[in-house]
Amino acid sequence: MRARYRRILRFASWYLAITWWFELFLPRIGLLKIAERTRSKRMRRFAKAFHVLAADLGGLMIKVGQFMSSRLDVLPPEITKELEGLQDEVAPVPFAAIRAAAEAELGMSLERAFAMVDETPVAAASLGQAHRARLSPLDAADTGLDGVIIKIQRPGIDEIIDVDLAALRKVGGWLSHVRLVSKRVDMPALVEEFAQTSLEEIDYLHEAASCVRFAEAFTDDDRVGVPGVVWERTTRRVLTLEDVTAIKITDVDALVAAGIDPVEVAPVFAAVMFDQLFTKGFFHADPHPGNIFVTPVVDSERAWKLTFIDFGMMGEVPTSTRSGLRKLLIAAASRDGRGLVNAMRDVGVLLPSAETSELERAMTTLFARFGGMGFAELREVDPREFRDFAVQFGDVVRSLPFQLPENFLLIIRAMSLTSGVSSALNPAFNLWDSVEPYAAQLLRDESGNLVQDFTKQALETAGIVFRLPKRLDALITRFEDGTVAVTSPALEKRILRLERTARQVVSALLFGALLIAGVLLRADDAVLGTVLIVASVAPLLHALFAGRRGF
């Protein structure tokens, strides 16, 4: 385990150093073209190296790779494409070890617990392994189920996860000291969010409860199916669910053979995911193709339904965040640049203090040129247009205090996978075609609450008016006592700039003093002189780079 920890840290430190050198240092000394020319090759080399590391170590490294492969919106294709098939490379655990783990958890032999267990795994994942089984006649009569899937945790996975999380926390701490990263996202908090999700994922009692909660949310929705839980055969490390295996959602040939049009499945899947995120507030955060089946339905108005499995990674959207997401969706659908920026504030992606007039202009321009395009159409756009947009508004976007709020990691993952699965079903799929009618319905719902909102605002205003005389009297008293403090952001910025300049001047003087002293002493004391000359590099670097973006 110690070797595993060191290997992860060595990998991270090496590629962080390479990234710092090419993406931060070289551009500062006028060698930006070198960084740009080698970027694609470096990305491919990093992705291949991480692929090898994750496939070799397994554990949470597979989960990290899965997340990176789904971030088509942020990460370059050199990375996402290389990591696409990472999950499929997880080697299964020998059945003897799986049997021992399951029997220890259930407190009985598998022959007693089940009528039959297939020793060949249905799926082997990074944290657990699934096998088909049949319940005993007595259990089948009690539950109304016969065929089941037993999900058994990999032996020793608890210790592996502890080591991986310790390494990820260390890397997150490193990144929190890089200003370019820390001003965008709280890396330690992001790692803790990932840790909480991972620990919940290996608690199968938690997954079983999530499965039941998800089923209750869609009780009256004939578009969605959920497997039943066999609680009598479920523990923290063993989960027994109804076998609902059907057509994998991206198996286009099998769908067509069953008389189901894949083009019709895509918008239904997108709408179901929208419902989870914007209406239910409880969503499946890992909707990759292996976790969703299309199940043909007999004797029903609907010929098929979407059956979700694997509820280990679930997300919850607080009411306040859900309201902001709804506004975000409505603004995006209506191509409203200002509304989009305001919604970003509500969600917490953009800090309230940000000056956003230029960002509003950038969003309006973006909508005017690219709004409504699907991935297929965007691929046809001349890359020079994207480059021109980046040149025009890149500095504006980079200068704004964006951040990644808590819980957003899972929301982004869910939406990214939704778009990817829908595009696999229909290459011409345009997410906007699903967003616009859904946003229109949300807008109608919001309008329905207009009277309620107006009444609430009126009561709040009345409260403010009622409290106003008392607050004015308190303010006047503070003026008389001389305890009112007035701040000027512009003045504070100038003072900080002066302080930074002063520190750089001191560093420059210290560099000169150490360098001259080293040169003079080196003739008499070579060792001390060399030490002073080498030591002068530290204040030189501070004088050159302190206070610049990224430090």
C-alpha cells in the first residue's frame, strides 16, 4: 500500500511539474508558441501514462479516469478518447475470493442463500463484481422475484480506497497553492466531495436505500424502471437486486431488432435526466451506457421504458441550487446572455462581486453565433472562428472569479454523460431540441408561481419598511460615535499593488547583494561563495514572477 501511495504521488508530481513548465513558465518568458506546438503530444502522453497507471492500480484511479473521459466539455479529445474504455479493462476477481467475501458477509454459504450462483461474472468493476443468481423457492415466494444479480465488494477495497484518497488529498493540497487553480475551485473541498461519493459507493446499504428512493421518485412515470431490492440478502458489502438485464441503451442494432427506434430513445433519456436534475433534485450521477437498459414492455401504451441500475453514485441538488439551475436552463434555451450570467451567480459558479458586463457581451455574442448548434454542427465550424472568439473574450473569461460550487462535480458528470449517450443513439442529436421544450415547460411552471412570488416579495418589502427607522437610527448613532468603517475596493487594490512592488524591490536588492557577495567570496572560500550565488536564485525568481497570474 505504501508503494501504491508513492506511485500515485510520483505520477502526479511529474505531470504537474511538466504542466507548470509548459503552461505557466514558458509563456511568461515569451515562449508561448513552444507550449502550444507541443500541447497535443503532451496531452496524449499524459493520457496514455494515466491509462496504464489506472488499469494497473484499479481502485479509485479507475473512477478518476472515468470522470476525465466524460469531461468532453473541458478536456481535450487526446485525453477523453484515450480513457474511454478504461472501465472495460478491470480484471475480475477469482470466484473463490468472491465466494469467501460474500459468505462472510451473509453469514451462510452461497448454496444456502441462493438456489444457484453463476461463477462467471456479469460485470467486473473497480469497486465490486456482479454475478447472476436465483433465489431459493421460499425467498422467491416472499419477494415475488426469481432471477437476481448479486453485487459483491472486491476484497480489500476499503484499504485501497483509503490509500487512494490520501494520495488525492495530497495532490489537491498541492493544487490549492497554485493560484490559477485555487481562484477557480477549492481543490481540497472537491477531493472531499469525491471522497464522500466514493465511500458511499462502497456502502451497499446506502446504494440499496438510494435505489428505493429513486424508484419512489418515478413511481407514476411509465418511462422509468428500477430493480427491486432483496433486503434479506443485502449487507454493507453484498447487494442483491432484481435481474432487470435488457438491451444496453447504446446497442443500436439490438434496439432496431426489437422494433425500437434509437432516435426516439435519445430525447426521452435526456428528458428523464432533466427531470432528475431540475425537478426531482435527486439524480443518477453515473448514467453511462452500462447502467441503463431499454426494456421492451408488453400490454402497455408505451412500448419500452428506461431501466436504471447501479445507484452507488447519486447526487442531490439543494432547492436553492435547483432554482438557479432552472434559471440557467431557461436563459440558455432563450439565448439570454444577461439572464445566463445572473443564473450563474445564483448557482454559485460566479461570485456575486464579479463585474460581468463584458461577460454578458461575450455570452450574447456566443449565442448569436453558435447558439442552438449540436455537436455534429459544431464540428463543421471553422476552427478559426472558435480561435477568434477565444482571442476576443479569453482575457475576460480568465479574469472573472469563476468557481466550482459544492455538488457541481456530479451535476457536470451527469449532464456530460447524458449528452454523450444521446449522441451515441443519434449522431445528429441536438441537445437544444430537448432543452428548449423542457425550458418552456419550466417557464410555464415559474409563471404559475408568479402570484405566490409577488406576495412573498411584498411581505419582505413590508418587513424592510417596518425595520428601516430603527436601522437608520442605529446608523446615525454609529456616525456620531465614529465607528463607521468605509472601504474602497479600488484603493485596497492599489495598496496591495504597492505592497507587492515593494516586496519585489526588496527581493531584487537581496538578489544583487547575495550575487555580489558570492562572487567576491568565491576567490577565498569557493564553497561559501557558490552557496551564496545559488541562494540568490530564490529572490531573483520572486522579483521576476511574484504577483503574476498563476503564482
